[in-house]
Amino acid sequence: MLRSFIQIGACLCLLGALALVVLEPAAWPALVGAGLLVLGTLFERFYYRGGTAAAGTGGRWQSTSEKFLDEESGALVTVWFNPATGERRYVGDGAAPPS
């Protein structure tokens, strides 16, 4: 949800910078900065999306048989493993795979 608001704000900045450049061509650095902001938010949205697919659909993350009770929340936690990086994530049981 927050990502969407940031993306919308970045696009509005880009539109404002574009209007500014039409009125005053010397304001092109604002257009470049706003363009980089939009590209950065798009990059973040798609680059860090990996691993959201379920393990059975060929996603990078695999559920392990390791489970434990989180003392803080009282919820059952499953350990997910990414064989490509060796990274482990701890996800509440019944929640979506790590993203």
C-alpha cells in the first residue's frame, strides 16, 4: 500500500517537472531528478518482488520442515530457505511466503 502511494507521488513529481520544463527549459534538472525517482521506485517494486511465489510454483523460496512458536507473538513460525543465496526467513504459519 505504501509502495503504491510512493509510486503515485513519484509520477506526480515527474508530471510537475515535465510541466515546469515546458514553461522554463532551464529546469531540466528537475525532470531528470523526478525521472530517477520514478525509475528507482519501479526498480524497487519489481526487483524486490522476487520470492513471493509459492514454493510449489517454482519460486526461489522453499518451505522447510522447521517450525517453532514465536514467544513474542505466540504464533507458529515456519522457516523459509532460499537455496540460491542461503538466506533464511521466518514467516508466520499461514502467511504468504517471504518477499
